[in-house]
Amino acid sequence: MPPKKRAPTAKKPAVKKTAVKKTAVKKPAVKKPAVKKPAVKKTAVMKTAVMKTAVMKTAAKPLPARPKSTRAVSVPKPGTIPAAAGPSPYETPYHGAPLGAHVSTSGGVGTAPPRGVDIGATAIQLFTKQANQWKERLVEDAEGQAFRAALAQTPVAFTNAHDSYLINLASPNPDLRARSIDSFEHEMRRSNTLGLHAVVSHPGNFMDDRPSGVARNADAIAEVLERVVGPTRLLMELTAGQGTVIGSTFEEMAALLARLPTALQARVGVCLDTAHVFAAGYDLAGDYDGVMARFEDVLGFSRLGLLHLNDSKAPLGSRKDRHELIGAGAIGDGAFRRIMTDPRLAAVPKVLETPKGDDMISNDRAMLRKLRAFAANR
């Protein structure tokens, strides 16, 4: 028998599946309880650190720096004498107080003593840091010992630093004054560690009213000297009197010093810059005896710790700080002959800040030979 045929299977109609989106169910956010940190009490040290940081971040306007020469000045390595430098001043007999010039510290402060030898100096002035920058540096005991050891190998008998030109202890701006006090304190600490005899400092600019500026300047000096104790003496430099600067008259400098506590008086003296006082109106060229008599009456020679010997490019009473080679300016040779033979100044160290020329040896040598000759009445 033939097989039975199966009935065809009926196809079910295709059902389109519709995608059903599942609705995301958001869980309610659970707020975590805030954990309170324990309050930290700031100690006095922490507060001081915060204040110092705030001061350093403040964009205080510094005082304008001294005008820089447009001439390129080479800084020879110690022991490198230019061919045209001429004989060493050591060859000219001299028996007076230490006599020298400002020398470079390029390569470190340890290079200053041999550079003093290169120019024939028995006194040197130097910067312990970059004078036109706020950045400070520390001088460790090892550096101080190395400096003193290098100095002992030379005829240099007197050393002093000049502090930063940016410092203004008389400023009414609290941020600038705080930064200036900090920089001044660092300078005194570095100079003490190096064993320098003195730090020369310019009085500041009052900027508001003169008596208030004098008071702020004196208070800042006292604040730092009470914190920093050491062998280095502070010498306040008489100024040319430009703008609102303090200390261009003997009387005003005496008033500033008189405000210092009695216990600090012996640690502070005066630096007389010949170009500055001439520009301030003291006629060293025409009335040397009168100027020195007034200085003795108002300040006293016992306070005179250093002389900066500079002729002046600017005329008498101009109030402009412009240094010139000895004998080539408005003061002339005569006053410097008197200075080098004045018995009242015989024991006062003397340092040049005259122009260096194309190198840092030749002009200093020539000026020191000249001053030694004046001392010998030649």
C-alpha cells in the first residue's frame, strides 16, 4: 500500500517583537554624614611662617636700583691681572688705616679676598648675595670658616658688606617693610657668620612724612639687632638726599641713631660717602674744615666706622648719587689729599666705590696708588 500523505503544517504568522526599554530605577542618594576634622591650633611658629609666606607672595614695589653702567665690565678670575693694570699699590709705601675697594664675589664670597690682593687692597667691601634681588641665601659655618681662612692668607685687614639696594626699612607699606626687615636680618646673619667687621646700610625712603619714616627705620634696626647678636657692626650710610630718602644731613642721621635703645648704640655707627655728602650740599672741595667740624659737632668721629671715597659727577647740592674717579669729578684731588692726611681719620678704614672701567682691576689699582701717594704727601 502506498504511504499516507501528511497534511501540510499551517505556518503561524510572524509576530514582531517590540523591544521594551527597561526603565532604570534610580536609587535615592544616601548622604554621608560629614566628618569634622579636629581643629588644629596654630602655634606662634606656624603663624609666623604663614605671615612670612604671605609677605613673600605680595607683589611689593621695590625701590629703584642704582643706575647700571651700559659698559661691559669683565670680572677677571682671582690672580688674573690685566696687562695694562699697572704696578700693584702694595709697592707704594703706606702705613695708614685699611684702604681698598668694593670687589666682586663672582664665583662665591671666597673669591673676594684674592681679588682684594689683585687690586692691592688692605680693605674690601663685598655683597654677600645678589644686591638687586630679594632671594636670600644662608651662609653655613663651613663657608664662614673657609672665607676667614682665605682672608688670613692676604694683607686684607678690614672687611664689610653692603646690604641689598631693595631694602627700605622706612617704608609705610607694611608688606615692603616686612620683606625689608627679613632681608636685613638675613644680611646681618650672613655677615656675622663670615666674620665681617661691618655691614653698610642705606637709610630708607619715608614716602609719606619724614619723621614717621625716621621712626620706622630706627624701630626696624632695633628689632633686628635685638634678634641678631654678633661681631659685625652696622654702619648707616649718609645719603645724597634724592627724593624721599632719609639720612642726607648730619642732623637727621643723628636723630635716627638717637632713637635706638641705649644697649644698641655701641653696635651702630656711620659710613660717610664723599660723593653723597657733596651732592647733599656739604662742600668738601671748598670748605673741608667746616664740613668736618660740623660732622664732629653733630655726629662725632667716634661714630665714623668707614669712609667711602668717591669723587662726584654731580655738582655740589645736586642731590644726585653719581660716583666718579678720584680727581675726575666736582670734588677734585684737594679734598682727598686732606682726607688721607687728616689725623682725625687716620684710623678709619677707607673703601673706593669708583667706576671700574672695562675691567675690575686697573682703575682700582690706579686709584689706590693715588690715595697712597696722597697719604705720603706726594
